[in-house]
Amino acid sequence: MCGLAGIFDLREERTPDEALLAGMGQRLFHRGPDEGGTATGPGWGLASRRLAIIGISDGHMPMANEDGSLRLVFNGEIYNHHALRERLRQRGHVFRTHADTEVILHLYEERGAAVVEELEGMFALALVDERQGTVLLARDRLGQKPLHYGFTSDGFLVFGSELQALLTVPTLPRELETRALADYFGLGYVPAPRSIYRAVRQLPPGHRVLVRRGQEVGPAERWWCLDYSPKLNLSFADAVERTRELVDQAVAARLESEVPLGAFLSGGLDSSVVVACMQRHLAQPVRSFTIGFAEARYDERDAATTVARHVGTDHHERLAEPADAALLRQLVRHYGEPYSDSSLLPTALLSRFTREQVTVALSGDGGDELFGGYRRYQFMALHRYLRLVPGPLRRGLARLLLAALPAERAGRTKRGELRRSLAAFAQEPLACFAGFQEILNRDVTSRLLAPVAGSWTGHYLEDWERFLAAGTASDPVERFLELDTACYLPDDLHRKVDIASMAFSIEVRAPFMDRALQEFVATLPREYKCGVRYRKRLLQAIGQPLLPESICQRSKRGFGVPVAEWLRGGLRDETRALAGDLRSWDRRGLLDPATVQTLVDDHLAERQNHAFVLWALFCLRLWYEEVDTL
């Protein structure tokens, strides 16, 4: 696991400044504290920070092929590198290292840009081909590893694992993308391919871009997508058996490590299945780690302890507190743009805690998207029948019920769930689904961003609509599993885990992201995954022989923070300051002061629960202070 950065001359063969490259690499030190390196040539420069996991003694980067015509920086793990190495040896390739990085170089000599199609794992890479005058940028199928690229005013392409590496380059324009800011207040993150800066893009998952000197940089090419269209005629029992085999194989493939290895264990079904499978393959107890909260609605320590005792892990836990929010300043610098998913904080605390004992941790990330674990999928299954009620009647009934229902004042309440469901009841499918995803409705977003009027036009909804139109799923519920897997999972969850874990130099591996597993489960009927009355039916069946029944039947809890309570309690002064000091921190003048004041007053007086948007404002303020120095 590493951090990568680089510069490529789009016009001539100007050799980049090594001091600038070193500075880009230094910004990524936390991603690879074991060693760093730079390399330059005519028109290109690469920088790397390495966290040594496999091939510790000889996997140095940037890595060259035998004649020096190829140079590679790579972030991730290739789980099929042994099989690829053996095949390439039989074809006459000679290897000098034990690292998976070298396998990519030799495979590129045979496949060119198609090299990524044979790689099983998580990765972002940049490969310079001097003979062709090209650089290949590519990202793994499901977007576990991030990659940003941008264009300077003096004709260079710059790229890196984190946005902050690109911001080291003085000629990179800093003009904000106001559409991205509107997306941020809608979702809590900026979805790919946009970034908060107009000159910078995020490379989407399963995409590559081949840049050739002297030619215009075209759009990124999608080289893989998950296909939900073919459906197997398989009994549920046979589907369970085959899925269990694939989950077990995926876990086993992610156990290779030359450094200590453990697991994140929340007590939810996803991470519990992963830990149970790990323990079956390891002779020693798995070291498992949990973060808890004093607020019972957010605390999962009891469930995690139940799993740990049942499976036999060496279990460790720690409590999160409001004072831990101070860690957000460091995370914002690594993120490089506004991000307000509150689970970033406990994920970072868990990573820091886990790193005290191990360097690699397995997680249950992606289980909800794969097996249908979110409550919104249940509602979308129900929505098919609710739409039989005429639209005007639905909307009128929803308005009446919402007016009669008291406002939500805290997070994770039955009342809050009911209000969101009633609001969704009145909408058509896409708007209904978005209602479960959005942290702030579009009317309030428009008022909040009134100083930049016209910035809100529903950009991510337009993106989602285009995606659904071109998607492979036909089932009305599975269409949204496909959407979440392609958008929400990489743009929010994977990026969060990458930033939070690499901030403390720990590699996180997600077995549910295994390609063979993903492709198989996509071919199963949606009814095997979720429906109106159930979620994760398939995964529950897999977990039953491995885990206590209470864990298999346990309701999902998101890995969030008690934001509403913290903002009224330990962070009350910071909440007041969002409005009171607005002109001092909103230096670009993007926010409407009256709207911010109303949101703060209503939340502190417990008239409304505005926790999500206030947390978004809190994180935006940190970004202004830590990153955006204009």
C-alpha cells in the first residue's frame, strides 16, 4: 500500500523539477512511511511513498523494467500476482523482485493499457512508457483506491493519490467548482468525476485514461462494469453454498502479508462473517478491533464482544468521545476537499487504534451494496406497490401526515425514519431514493448557496438518471443496488476508508469487493438479497453456521457519530461559531448568513435536527482553514 504522485508534460519533454516532485511525495508521507522515491525523465516525473506489505526488501518504487523504458508507481494489492508471475515466467519474463508491482510492469509489456483487465485486487497506478510518450492512469474495478488528476496553467498533467499532493503544484488553478459544492451539500461528498476544483478530476472506478504527449487528453475510458443482466436459474440453497465458497476464497486471498494482520469488527453481520472466515484459515486468534460510543444508539461494543467470544478472536475496543473531533483537521488535509460523512471520524479512530498492533486489517466494507443491506432498498421494494396510489393523492397524504408528525430532534430515531419514509412516499423512484441519501433537501441547499445563485440544478441526480438509463439491472430495486455500487460505494465509503486508514499507515482489505464474488452475486435474483420484509437474506444464510443467531438477525446500524448530541453538547461552542464567525471563515462568500443562523438556532434550541447539514458546515469550515488558503 502506497501513495503515488507524478507530473507529465503534455506539450514537450520538459523534465519536472525534482524538488517539486519530492514535495508532492512528502505530502503523502503518511501513506508510506517505510520509504520514498522519485524518478524523472524527459517530460515526466514520478514520486512514491511506500507502506511495505509484500516484497518488503525489494519492492522499491518508482519501479523500472529491465531497459528502463517503463516506470511505475502503484498503490494497492494484486491478489492474483503469484498466478500472473508464473504465467509470465513461462513466457520468458525474468523477475528481480518478489513484489506484485513488478508483475504489473511485465504484464504491461504484453498487454499495454489492457494490463488492468487481468489484475485482481485494489489499485491505482500510473505507468510511464517513454517509447510511446504516454502515461497510463488506471483505477481498480470498484474504486477502492483513489486517483486524482489535473491540468496546470503551464501545460502539465499532475496526478496523485490525494488531492493535497496536486495542490503542492503552484501552477494548478484553484478556481472552485460550484456545482461540486452544491453536490457536497446534497450528499456530504463530491462525486466523481468532479472535484471541488475545476482543474482537477477524480478518475472514476473501473476507468483508465491513456495520455499521449502532444495530443488532447480525452475522457476516461470505462474498462469494467458489473453486469446484473444475466440471471442464473439457481435454487436459493445452491446460491448460498456457492456464495459461501466465494466469500471464503475472497477472505483467504487477502491474508497474504509479511506484516501483522488483524480485522475491524463492528458486531454487524458483514464484518462478523469476514472475521469468522478469517479465523477458520488462521492458527492464531485473529486480532479484532472495535470503536464504541457512550450513546447507546450508536454503540456496538456488546455485539462485537459477542462475535469475538463466539469466534475466538483476540479482541480490543476503545471509546470515542467529542474531543476526538479534533482529529478531523488532520483528516481534512488528507482529503483535500469538503467531506462530511460523520463515519470518517470513527473509521479514523479505529484505524489509529488498530495500527498500534497490526499493519493490515480486513473489513466488511461493501456488504450492504452487494447483499442489499440498506433500509432504503426495502423501501424501494415497497415503493413499487405504493406507486399504485395516484401521484396527487400520495403527495397530499404525505403532506398531511408530515404536518401532523412532530419534527425530528435527534439522530437515529423511529420518528426520523418515519418522516423520511413519508417524504419518499410522495416521490417518483429516483427522487424517492435520493431522499434517503441526501443530507439537505434541494430547497434549503438553494437558500444556503444563494450568494452563488444557480449553482444548484440537481447535478448528481442528472448523473444518476444517466447511469440508470445505461445500467444493466432491470429489477426496480436492483437498479439502485447497481447505482450504489458504482457511485456511493466508491465516492463516499471507499474514499473515506482509504483516507482514514492511510492517515495512520494501515492497509484495509475488503473481501466483499472480490470480483468473482461481485459478479456471481449480481447474477442472482434480487429476491435472494432483499425485499419488503427482509435484507441480506443471502448473507444471513451464510452467517448462520458461523455466528450466533442474534448476530445474523441483528438490525443494521451505520458506523456514524452521535452528531446531533455532540453539536448540542461538547461541540456547542463550535456550532454557535458557524454562524457567529461566518464572515471570518467563509472567505469566498459562498453561504447565506441568514440561512446558516436559522439552522444553528433551530438545532441548538432543539426545534429541529439539523445535525447533518451543520456537520457539513463544520467540515467545510475545517476545509477552508486547513486546505483552501485563498
